[in-house]
Amino acid sequence: MKIVVDTHTHTVSSGHAYSTVQENAKEAYTNGIHMINISDHGSAMKGAPFLYYFGNLEVIPDSLYGVRIIHGVELNIMDYNGTVDLPERYLKKLGLVLASFHDICIEPSTVENHTNGAVEILKNPYIDILAHPGNPQFQIDIEKVVKTAKEYNKLIELNNHSFVVRKGSERNCFEIARMCKKYGVRVATGSDAHISFNIGRFDNVMKILEEVEMPEELVVTTSVERMESYLSERKKRIE
Ligand SMILES: [Zn+2]
Ligand SMILES: [Zn+2]
């Protein structure tokens, strides 16, 4: 199995990442990645871009150095009722929308609340991917969340960066992958790169996929066609 799409990357616009769109695209090309989602943080995070940034993403070409560019975002989940930090009129225009819990935007709570929040996020037609759901700081009821993703045809992220920055994620990530396999839920793979050199680095994600013997057809990032097919599914859903 080879991953050729990176659905989670950051640029300087995030405020705490260090490479440009061009540098990311070049590095993607070098690392054998055919498609990247630019998913800078939503506006509620300090240092993250203001709304206009998301409204102007269309100035970025759809392809750079032979790498397809998706114009996306990593939203901040702001409460446990499904509130996020970009209005719908912006989300409508984006190509791929991630949402995640960050403790600088939302206070960690109970497993019940985290699960509720994640479920509400997956019900939102404009949101495609629950990002780094393995974070033990925001422990979820994994089976319930994965079943919700199945019901709403959404994607669950396997995040390569989690093993490093979100301590204790490893066990959760394996369990999430196992549940996705069990229920036939598709997964996306994100490097969560905050500098170009990490674009397309999936060593930890590959370990998980191999360990659980994930069927390739459940990993939407293993071919551009698979990813394209999900992207048109999104378009139809929000029409
Ligand atoms: Zn970040
Ligand atoms: Zn994140």
C-alpha cells in the first residue's frame, strides 16, 4: 500500500507553521505525493488566518509542480454541540474540511461530551474529516464515533504527527483503525506537517495500517482517483 495524498498540511498562514504553499507543493512532489490539502487552522486559534484568507484561497492554483492542491481548512471545534469557527458560507466554497479538538480553543471535558461533540461534527454536511481523533486529552467513545462516520459517509483521520505531539495517542489510533476496518469506514491520512519536510511522511500511519491489515479500498489517500471520488461525493452532498 502506498499513500499518495496528504489531507492535512499547514502553511505559514497558520501562524505557527513555517513553509509556504509553494514549498509544500515542491516537497510533496519530491516525496512522491500527488495531492495535498492545504488545511490551515481556523480563525479561532491565535495566529491563525482571518476569514478573508479562506475566502481568497481560490487564488492558489489547483495544481503546482504537478501536485494537485485542495483548498481546505482544519476547523477548531469550539463547544460540544457542533460549533466550529468558520461560517457555512466559507465552508461551502472549500474543497475538503477537517475539524478537530485543540485545548487552546476548547477545554477538555468528559468522554460523553467529547463523543457528543465529535458526533455533531460528523453530522455537519460541510465537514469531511474528524482530524486526530486519537488524542487522549479528548478521549472519545471510539466505536460510537466510527459508527457515526459510517452513517454519514465521513472520513476519519489517521494522523502521523499524533504519535509525537499527542502523547498516548498510539493505543487510540490503533483502536480507531480497527473499528474503521470493522465497520467499513474510510480513513484519510494526514501528515499534519507544520514544515514542508514533513509533507507525505507517513511512517506511523503505515505502521497502523499494516498492523490492522486495513483494506486498501478503505484508505482514500492511496490513489488520486479514490480521493477525487470522495471530493465529488462531498460536492454532491452540499449542493
Ligand atoms: Zn497547528
Ligand atoms: Zn490539529
